[in-house]
Amino acid sequence: MNSDILKGKWKQLVGSAKAKWGRLTDNELDEVAGDSERLAGLIQEKYGVTKEDAKRQIDDWNKEHDIG
């Protein structure tokens, strides 16, 4: 996962992230600002999944948006 690309495109992708992880609030997504580690932590917390599963979800989502 390329976190620099994710951070650069975050404002464009935040709507898609909200659709994928609807339990995350707008404020939380704004605070994440494309930081994949923070996003993984929030997914872990809100959805009760492991850190590895949260990272896998982010990796899959990144692939959908061509963010290697």
C-alpha cells in the first residue's frame, strides 16, 4: 500500500471510504486524512476486527481505487 498516494488522494476518496466503512463518522475520516495506520485502528475499533483484517480491508479497497 502506498500511503503517500492515499494521503494525496484522501479528499477525493473519503466518500468511498464512508460508503465502505459506514460506522466511521465524517469527523473520524477527516482526522484520518489518509493515514492508513489510523484508518486501520478505527476500523479495528468500530468493527471489532483484528489489525491484520483491517489492513487487508484497506489493501483491498486501495486496489479498487488503483492505489497500489
